[in-house]
Amino acid sequence: MTRRTVRVECYAGGRADETPRRISFEGREHVVARLLAESVEESLAANQQTRRYKVLTDEGLVLEVVRSSDGAWRLVS
């Protein structure tokens, strides 16, 4: 599984990091049309939390992004 760092803009609300709105990579910005799935994974050994989102863009792309406990966003492909 390949992961590359991406920039994610989120909804500016109380829990902003829970709703991605735009994902930028390779010089392009992709607007999120719909959130398809969301999950929270916890590592008991490392006491870390990872948030995973599957989104549909306005161009029809399905992207899966992961936000690690260090705050970095990565695109999973």
C-alpha cells in the first residue's frame, strides 16, 4: 500500500479535522462532494489514533485519506 502526503482542508467548525472539504496533491485541488465512509483506528500498543476517510470528489474520483496522530494527512492508493 502506497501512501503519499497530501494537503487537506477541512470544515471550519467545532470538530474541523473530522470533515475533509478539499484534498490537494500533484498540483491539483479536488473538492469533496460527499463523505462515503469514516473510521477511527486505535493502536493499543502505541496509544495512537488514526482517522480514515473515503470521499467522492466533484470529479467522480473516490479517494481514501488518512490522518495520523501526528496530524499528517496521507492519500492511500
